[in-house]
Amino acid sequence: MEKKVAVLISTYNGEKYLKEQLDSILNQTYQNIEIVIRDDGSNDSTRDIIREYQQKYANIELKEGTNIGFIKSFFKLLELANADYYAYCDQDDIWLENKIELAVNALNQADNTKPNMVFGNSDYYDENMNFIGKGEEHKTFSFKNSLYECVAQGMTMTINHIAKQTIIENIPEKCLFHDWWTYMICSGLRNGFI
């Protein structure tokens, strides 16, 4: 049976790019996807756009919340979602069509008794989708490195269920970024990356 992937999106006044983002997720080559969105108190048409998509697609869930900021909102999403794998997605991301397939293939080959995370590089575009550049390609991955730098951006991360459980059991009172905490948890509790 195919592993289920929960795509976690925290929205806040994200109407500008939301349709393109949702289309890129719904058009993935890997189809066993649930999109779990927590709206962080938007006052634009973000929620209306999500509801419009919910009418067409059964795999979109919307949780409406008050504004707590994107870091806490992503931690809430981890608590809410239930899947085999979890992928963070920022509200202005547009994904390549095989992003989830590649992540699932890598995680399926890993020892899923340990917190595992896969992530990749990013291409950057301006608001008109003009290519700006690529992210740094040669990075050092280690727990030591994670103490002073997050080289894994949330929008490229996919984690397994045990990583999710470990993260939500250890949510810090203060945290710079949800993705940095995820990187620290996964790098500190396993030997190497996949």
C-alpha cells in the first residue's frame, strides 16, 4: 500500500500565490496526498480560495485559527495531521511535479524506526516567476552544523512519522524556525541523512 503524505501549509493572507501553489501540489506524480492547511487568521480571500478548492478536491482539509505566527502554526499542523510522511509547504511555493515522489522513494528506503528527513535544493523566482538563482548546492550536514545553521529549508523537507512524533513531543517554548528545529531533531537523533 502506498504511503500517505500530509502536505502541511500554514496560510496568512496568501491569496496572491495560493492557487498556483495548490495546483502544483494537486498535480504531483505521487497521488496519495492529503493537504492539511491551517489558516493563521487571514483577512484577505485566502480562506475563500481554500474553500473553493475543497469543493473540487476531497483531500484538502482546512483548520481555521487565530494568528499565532507561522512557526507555531506549523507545529500545530504537525499535531493535527496523521500520515506516514509529512511535507512542509510555504504559502508561496510552487513545486516541481515529482517532488513528493522523490521524497517518498528516498524515505521508503530508510530505516523508519529513526527520525528521517529528506530535503533538496531550491530554485528562486521573483513575483513574476523570473528565475533568480539556485540555493547553495554544497552544504555540510551534521548535528554540529545544525547548532548554528539550518541548511535544510522547510519548503523542501519531508519527514517520516517518527520524526513528526519526536518533534511534537519536544516543541520548544521559543524557537527561531520550525524547519531549523526539524533539522536539529533529525540530525541529532540519527547517523547521517538520506
